[in-house]
Amino acid sequence: MCSACAIRRGRSVDTTMGLTPLEGLVMGTRSGDLDPGLILHLLEHMGYSPEETDELLNHQSGLLGLSGLSNDMRTLEESARTGNRQAELAIEVFCFRLAKSVAALTVSCAPLDALVFSGGIGENSVLVRKRTLAWLEPLGFVLDKQKNEMHGEDSDGRISPKNAPDVRVIPTDEEVILARGAVSLIAGESP
């Protein structure tokens, strides 16, 4: 699952997800944002049942549907390097939609202190960070290519130059966050 989130003073104030994980970013097998009319078209004109539509949008779309190959970014990057145009398309759509969502989320947390890449793709894909930040150049984002190649490991996670907006790669540790939340809940503390 992929999502982007605007955080102000340590609290989430906006996210790309909606009622279900279908809203928002292109994901491994989920479509991300789409025109609601598409669902009506699938049902009324293409003969899809509600169950088939659900299967298509949740399990056969996203990176897998765009590439026709895989839902794994690593596989797509390798295939794109060897000339697979569908893999290249899937990566480009993913990065463009991510950049578009980041740009929209900046409204919810202005002024923007930092842009953080995290999670599987965000932490590990040099290419996704590079292409996403290229789309965000009009907002002043700049990438330090060498730091990006090292995933920011040599600079406290920072992959942007000091004179540009702060962009970082920060590893995810969901288990620790969940454990802290559980301890707080058991102790009767409010989140």
C-alpha cells in the first residue's frame, strides 16, 4: 500500500487515502484516484459485475495493471532498464501521481518543513525519488544525486542540498510505532 500524508506538529492533517485504500496514489495492484464514471462504464457498458470491478480496481490495477508485468517496483525498474516500455510507463505514472499528490498536500501543511520518503519504495528506490523530485522542481525541490544514490545514509537522511527545501529518506519502523501506541493505550494516555 502507498500513501502520502501531510503532518503538522506531529499530527496527520491530510492524506491521499479516502474511505478505502483505492483513493490516492497508484499502488502495486490498486488503481489510486480514478474518475468515478469509470466504475459506471465498467458496470453498464463493459458488463463487469460489482465483484469483478472490485477485483479489477483492487487486485489487477496500479503498477501491475499499467505494466502488465509486476506490482514490484524493483522488477519494473529492472525491466525498464532493459527497454520494457510498459514498465517505464508504470514508473512514470507512479512518480507523476506521487509528485502531484505531494504538491497538493503542501497546501495542508504550509509552510513545508521537509519532504520525507519512507516505506519500501520511498526508502529504497533511487529512481522513484529522482523522478518524483524532478516533477517537483517548480516548487523549489532539488536533489543531490550522490546523496540520493546513498539513500541519504551519509547525511542524516538528507538527499537535498543545504540551500534547497529539506528532502530526506527516513526508514520506517511501523512495529515500534504500533508498540508505543499500544503501551500508551494500556497506560491510559491519550494519543
